[in-house]
Amino acid sequence: MKRAAIYARYSSDLQTDRSIEDQVSLCSDFAAKQGLAIVAEFDDRARSGASIMGRDGVLAMMDAARDGKFDVLVVEALDRLSRDQEDLAGIYKRLTHIGVEIRAVHDGKADIVQVGIRGLVGALYLQDLAHKVRRGMAGVVRDGRNAGGKAYGYAPVPGKPGELVIVEEEAEVVRRIFADYAAGKSPREIAGDLNAENVAPPRGAFWQASTINGNRKRANGMLQNPIYDGRIVWNRVRMVKDPDTGKRISRVNPQSEWQEEDAPHLRIVLADIFAQVNGRKVRATSDKPMKKNARILSGLLKCGACGAGMSIKDKMGRVTRIMCTKAKEARSCHNTRPYVLDDIEATVVDGLRSRLDDPKLLEFYVECYNDEHKKLYAGQGVSREKARQRLAAAEREYQRILQLAIKGVISEEEAAEQLPPLREEKKRLTDELAVIPEPPKVVTLKPALVARYLRSLEELDAAVKSGGMLSLDVRRCVRDLVTSVTVFPSSAGERPVLKVDGYLSSLVDEGLSHRFAVRGGTMVAEEGFEPPTQGL
């Protein structure tokens, strides 16, 4: 009797778990009539068939099939596996290669023609469903109801989909934001004031400037939301699914495709205030492309107080100052002191050079790494060798019995009795070996690469001091050696303490298959590295 597994799926939270039980019951009856023994059941609850991403049930089923745990997969219909042409064909191809056949209650045994037709029908169904959903949402907007998410300042009306009512307490905050911006305040200042007064934000713990300002091309953000002006605008963006990750990504639609309807009952901000604010935003926004930041530590700097990134605060002549982005954008971090970026860059470069120029220090790091891996592997080497020897012995015995059966020395019944236990023993030992790590590889320094990085750092140092352009190789050099630079708060007049985290794998032999991190100790701006601490 062939072993069978059942797979069931339903796609919407509006359906119930009963759908899974009904499918399993139907498949069980079908399997009994087919003379199949059910050995496993897999399901995905409230998971779309548009992609296999995020469907643990189908992935577990594929893993079990690869392990040889069943011979036949039973489903209610092929679209339960997937409605995507590529995914359905891929599942069929892989299961067929393993030797597992698919039988559908409504379609019978799956073949390549049936899979192709069902995949096409499923794809057309999803496309048609998307068109109908969009048509329905367009009708909702024409009725003056909201087809999108809930905006700050509104609450949904229970039992009336798409209808909103104004929440007066939040509406006052919206009016205040518009009034402050019209009076000349920046979104950062407005967010800071709201955070200082502990006004609850739309989401998260703090108000952010981006929540207020939004994105001009996407026309989002509170200052640009037309619902506050008594207008509902829909279809500004569309969602598409990434075929590689299964994640939904928003794409901006042309303005000609936007749908707009008046909704005067939802107006919170006076028309002249809304027009004044958006007129100011247009004047303040430039269509010129932003110049890419060429600073060597761009994206690597972190605040030591809250862990957020650090960004440029201002420029005073040739001096560029940075500060915590959270402190700047939302005033939600107490590290409000600005720091001179040029000093931090020079300190990091000097520190990297001093470490790379000290062979004993590099050898010390590599020695620590090798010693640590040896400690982690201690005691496992003997276990691995014993398991390897037992596996080899089981393989030899298996082949011996097999050859005896082929030559007729023993009967088929005797072979059938002796081979299965040996096969199980081989699988058990193979699984045991898989979880015991390989012996650690001893890494060694690559002097040529150390020399190359030193030359790049010399060029980097000269460029930083002269304000010249940095080559791509030089910027890549820093990215290879540094993963983050944390700036810890300091009192006025004191130099900030920096913590540099970086990689040494760029400096060791090619055989190392993964990057290992080494914390670069502590250094004080303009004073270089302090001695490293073992174990960090």
C-alpha cells in the first residue's frame, strides 16, 4: 500500500478553519478509495495561493517529500497547491523528480498538460479577481467613502465599511500641525514640540518629521493628505508582488490615473490654510537630483545613546557637523550635541592605520579567533570521527548483503529482512554527522592585503585632510574594514568616545568562508585607539 500525504489550504481570513477540515475529510475519503495509507497532513491557513512565500505548510510538505516520507500527495484541487503558473509547475517538477505523484480529488492524477492548464486558469483567476477588487474600491470612492487605510484624525463607523467620522481630539492636532507649518516652522520642529508635550503619534512611540512631511512624488504625509482638505484621492499607488521574495511593493501611478471625489464632511483644515501649506511645500522642494554623499562614514555612524543613525546637522564653512537623527528629527533622544564629522573621520582613519600597521596586534586577533574556535569544537572531533567510521561500516555491510542477494547466495526474503535496518542505520548516522560541525579551519594573515589596505588608508588620510575627492577603491576599503562607528555622548568641551566595529576576514586567508567580527576597542576623537581588550 502506497503512503500518502494530504495538503490543504484556504486563502482568506474571512474563511474559517472548517475549510481545512472539510478538505482533509474529502481527501481522506478519496485516498481510502484509491487504496492509499495517509501518513501525514500539511496545511496553510489564511494563506494566498498567489505565491509559496510565507507558506510553511507547503514548504514542510516539500521537505517531507525530499526525505521520502510519502509516495503520493493528495489535494482537493491543484489550485490548493498554488495559483501561480511558475510555482505550480515548480512543485510538480520537483515532486515528479523525487518520485512523488500528485492526485487531485477533482482532477485525478496530475500530468504536465493538466498542470499547465490549471496554472494558466489560476493566474487568470487572480488577475480577474484583482480587477474586480479595484473596480469595487473605485465604486467605494465614487460614493464618497474611503477605500484606503485610516488617516490620523478619523475613526471608522462600525458596520459601515469605508465611512469615517472625525475624531475631534486628533483633528485639533492636525490643525495645529498645519498652522505651525504655515507660520514657518519646519516638520522637525513640529515633531519635536509634539514629542515634548507627549502627544500620541499615529503609530510608533514618537512623532517623526517624515510622518508630517511625507514624500512629494507619492503625495503622502500629513501635510499633503487631501482628506484633510475634504477630498478623497484613490489609486495614487498600486501594489505589485516581488516574484523572488513574495513581498508586496508599492509603485506610484501616473497622476492621470488618480481618482478624486469631494468629501466635505471629512474636512479638518480650512481650504486657504491647506493651499498655503502646500504652496510653501512646492516652493521649498527642488526637482534637482540630490547629490550622493561621498563621506567615508556615510551610513556607518550610530548614536551611542539610542542606537539610531547619525546625519548631517549643518555646515559651518568647511566644517560639517553631525548629530543623532532621532534627536534632530523628533527630539526623542537626549544626545542633542553636534559633533564635527571631519574629526571623527580622521580619528577612525588614524585608528585603522595604527592597527593595520601593527603585525603583533593583527596576529593577536587571529590567534584569539583560532583559539576560540578550537574551544568551541573541543570534544566534537572524536564524536565526528566515530560517527564517520560507523557510517562507513554500515555502508560496507549494506553493500555486502546487496551483493549476496544479487549473486543468489541469500534469498530475497533474507535480503528484505536485513537491508532495511542497515538503511535506517545509514540515515541515522548521516543525520548525526550533519549536526556535528566540521573541524575549524586555521586562518592566517594575508600580508599583501594588509599592505594594500594601508596604502588605501594613506590616500584616504590625505584626501580627508585636503578635502579632495575619494576614489571608489578608497571608500570600498573603509566598508571592507568597518561595519559601524558608534558615537557616545560627551559633555561640552570633551571629545566624544567612538566605538568601531569591523571585520578582519578581509585580511585572512581565502579559505575562510564567512566573515567574523572583531570589535575595534575604543578610541577618542583626535587621540587614536586605546589598547584593545582581549575577548571583545
